[in-house]
Amino acid sequence: MQTEKQNLTTPKRILITGCSSGFGLLTAVGAANRGHDVIATMRNLNKSQPLQDALKAENVSARIEQLDVTDPDSIRQLVEKVGPVDILVNNAGILITGSFLDQTDEEMRRVFETNYFGIVNLTKAFTPGMIKRKSGRIINIASLAGLIGHPFNAAYAASKHALVGFTKSIRVELMPFGIDVISIEPGYHRTEIIGINANQSENFYNRRSPMFEWNRGFLRTMFDEIIPRAGTAQDAADLILRVMTLEAPKSHYLIGKDARFATMLQWLGLGGWLEKKMYREIRRARRLENKREAEKKARRKQKKIQSP
Ligand SMILES: NC(=O)c1ccc[n+]([C@@H]2O[C@H](COP(=O)([O-])OP(=O)(O)OC[C@H]3O[C@@H](n4cnc5c(N)ncnc54)[C@H](OP(=O)(O)O)[C@@H]3O)[C@@H](O)[C@H]2O)c1
């Protein structure tokens, strides 16, 4: 059995990325609450008010610093400013929805720059300090989409698969130095990534694309099936906080009913069944959206006929 130590007598220096909202914000507040020395980073300091309010509400404090994980200068300046840390939580991430056919090269690369290269570069910057002290912990927030396909989010899934591969590989490389590398794979949870931070590819509504109706179908599936069943951001933050203090953490953690269900099916060799289920749901939603649009058109036509 793993032993859990919420050890307040040995507070850790913890650096977390993407703390303007979601998991990052809640993890920063939770870690500060547990007595840790928290460096909460975000790419845009103008967005720090929600974090400041949440810290104030709990009567705790954290150091807030600017960090854009895609900007090497920003990473260098941060490392110079804050020095070594005990725990690095690579949390920042973005999602751009839309069929791979409609995503631009720039959009796909932007997803990789943030979700993969940003993490690689930040990890490279903070690992030498951990190696020197022969201890440290790196917690990478991957995704269920790093373990299975995520239709209409192919670049996101590919970037998270890359992140899972990176995490598994460097875990072994860093073993001689007493550094734990852990990946957390959440299913859907209600945060800004599916709220105000939700991005659609610029060609998402291109009616000339063979994927136009399917993009719309996927979005309808998100609203009807996925978001209502999503977990809470606090559930995920609680897991990240727990992993920070576990004496002997596992190599990876799943969180969310959808994540457990999907990986269990894969384990049983039923991945194909799951893919067909996803396809059927999106097809159904696409039909529904088409029907809705046809009804809207008919109503508009009727109004035109009736108006003098
Ligand atoms: N919520 C889910 O369902 C879910 C599921 C699986 C995995 N995840 C992963 O969990 C992590 C946290 O996401 P969340 O759900 O908490 O969403 P969120 O509320 O949108 O938070 C994402 C954070 O990442 C930041 N960010 C984006 N690009 C950045 C960059 N270049 N440099 C620094 N920060 C950047 C955002 O900052 P801005 O405010 O400036 O945009 C925001 O603070 C992500 O890696 C995401 O992929 C989430």
C-alpha cells in the first residue's frame, strides 16, 4: 500500500504552470493551503485576479510569476528569477477543436508548442537543479486523449500522446537522480478549456469542407453528452495535490469515470467498440443538427411568405 503524507513539516517549493484558471488555479491554492511554497505561473498576469481572490478567500499566499511555456526567453527569465524547485507541475495546455482536415498547420503546431514542446523545454530548464540536489518530482498533466484517440481533436490527442511518451521515457532517465516523473491523465472535467478557453479551428464552420457537418455534430456531442458528464476541476486538483505528497507515487494516474471506462475497454481489447460508439454518437448529433437547421430554414421561409 502506498502511504500518503500531507507533510506540513517539510514544505516543498512547487512551481505550477497555467494558474489563471482550472486545475492550475485550484492546485496552486490547495498547495498553498497545505503550507507549501508555491510559485504560481501564468502567461498573462492580467488574468491573475481569480487566483488572487481564491488565495485571499483561503487566507494563504503564493508567489505569482509570468510564464509563457512557448517562449524560451520567458522560461529562461523565470529560472533565473526563482531558482531550483522541488516539484514541477506541467499543467498549461490548450485545445483547438475541429477535424484534422480543417485545422491549419499553424493551429496544429500551436497545440504542439504548448502541450508538448513547452513542457519539454520547461522540464529541461528545471531538471538540472533537481539533479544537483538528487531529488525532485515532475508531474505532467496529460489527458485521456494521450491514451486513446480523440476525434475532432487530433492535434490535441497527438500532443498528449507525445507527452505521455516523453514522460515514460524520462522517468527512467531520471531514476538515478531520485527524481519521480508522473503523468496524470484526466478525462473530461469542467474547466475553461471547454469554456472560455475552448478554441475552434478557423475553418471549423467552412461549409465547403467535407467535415463541416461532422465538426458541428462533434460540438453537439460535446454539449449533449460530454460536458454534462464531466467531472469537477476540484477532483482533478485534489489528485494532483495528493500525487505531490505520495511517498511512492505510481507512474501514472487516471481520473474521471470516462477515463476509467475507456481504458478498461482498451485493456479488455474493446477499443474498436469504443471507437464505433463515439462514431455513432457523433453521427446521431450530426443528424440532429441538420434537422434543426432545416427546421430553422423552413421557419424563416414561412415568416417571409407571411410578412406583407
Ligand atoms: N479540463 C479537462 O477536461 C482536461 C482533461 C484532460 C486534460 N486536461 C489538461 O489539463 C491541463 C489544465 O487545463 P484546464 O482543464 O485546467 O483548462 P484551463 O482552465 O483552460 O487552463 C489552462 C491553463 O493553461 C494556460 N496556458 C495556455 N497556454 C499557455 C502558455 N503558452 N503558457 C502558459 N500557460 C498557458 C492557460 O492560460 P490562459 O488563461 O492565458 O489561456 C490556463 O491557465 C491542460 O494541460 C489540459 O490539456 C484538461
